[in-house]
Amino acid sequence: MRTVKSVAGIQALSRRWRRAGARIGLVPTMGALHDGHLSLIRRARQAVGRHGKVVVSLYVNPTQFGPREDLSKYPRPLRRDSALCRAAGVDVLFIPVDREMFPREKGREFSTWVTEERLSQSMEGRSRPGHFRGVTTVVAKLFNLVGPDVAVFGAKDWQQAAVVRRMVRDLNFPVKLIIAPTRRESDGLAMSSRNAYLKGDQRRQAAILSRTLAAARHVVRASRRPVDGTRLRKVLTRLIEKQPDARVDYLEFFDPETLTALTRVGRGAHAALAVRVGKTRLIDNGRMG
């Protein structure tokens, strides 16, 4: 496995691979890798084949964090991440630096952004202003630098995947997106790098996210007609906040393709939620039927 830190270095490698006819798979990450990330790497390898090239980017993108979020605290276990990637058969670990991704030299400050203006407005976009502008900009840059045929994202970040898919369509990126299923712990908690923040009993309480989705799914499947979304949201919010350290940021029902909010929730609808357990903000989502 090669480690590349410069923009020029990854561009040169990409050109060389393309001349040789190799397919390229990209797995964008912020590091602090877990089994969920490793499943994305395996999916990328499957997509490009034995002779293709799998690139994993490790970059804690500062532009997708708000001023009061956890940028400075976000885990960065580089040696562990590198070892996991090597064991997983990654060809290149791309670890760009801020001064190349978002140059800040006086008189030459970074000032070009990629903004999706429809799907990014609700849920995470409403709760974290500017977040998706940072996501789409850095993903567009990674696509330009690596030139992947395939890019693999996780379904846990459902809205992010939808926003990136729209960006790819609207800007004609020649890349196929693969959205891989969410990997979960034995109690149902979606795997996330931020799970490491959970202290003491908070880890047990955090399983309420997946239990809430299961409860919503049960209600929808048991009803002969679509159920009232406002009423269901209130019931589920009370369920979540029975946990002493849990507070709901949002809980939404929507069309899984358009992300349009739904007032009536039936089979085929999707739900997403963000919950703070103590100081840790967790997200999850699931189909209702």
C-alpha cells in the first residue's frame, strides 16, 4: 500500500492508472475507521476487481464542521487507520492536507464552492448550516483528484448520499455511486467514528436510535393506512427522551428519493433522526416498510 499526501502525487497516480486501463474505486472517509468503513472498502474492491485500484481518502474536512462542532476533537488514529487499510488490501491511502485542499494564502484565499440547493436544505442541512456545502465541495475535489470510476458511500448518511448523487448527476461526473448498507453493532447501534465519544451508560442509551426506527417501522407496517407523521413523531420523541441523556435534534419522515417531507407515513417512506446522547450527536435512518 502506498501513502500519498500531495494533490500532485494522487493526480499523477490517477493518470498512470488510467493509461494502463485500470478501474479506480474511491472510498472517502474522515478516518477513525471501523468495520463499517472496511465493508465499504470491500465493496470498492468488488466493483473494480483484482486488477483495479482502491483509494481510501483520510481527510477530516474542516469546511463541513460548524463553529461549535467537534473538529478539534474528532479522532485521528492515523497509525491504526493505515494498518487497517493495509490489511484490507487498499492500494493507496490518500491523506491530503488543509493547505492544499483549502489554500488560505493571503490574497489567494479559497473562494470556490460546490453547493446543492434543494436536497441539502432539510434535516442535516437545516440543523448544521453550511455542512453540505463543505461535503459537496470536498467530494467534488476528491473526484477531480482521484478520477474514480466508482465511489462508495454508506447508507447511514442517507441525506449525504442523496446530495452527492444529485451533484454527480447535475455536474456530469463520470463516476458510479454505490451506497452500501449500514453496518451495526450487536445492539443495533449504527457504526460511527463518533461512537467512541460515548461515556459510561451513554453507550447503552445510544441504542435507542435503532430501537426508535424499529418501533416506527412496526407502527407503519401494522396500520392499514398511512399514519399521521406529526403524531408518530411525538410518540417516538417521547420514547427517545425517556433515556436520561438523550435529546432529539430532529426526527423526519420523507420520500427516500426526493427527500420531500411526508405528513402521512406509509410503506416505502423513510425516516431519519439525529439525537444527542450527552454531548455526542448521532444519526441514523431506515425504511419504514
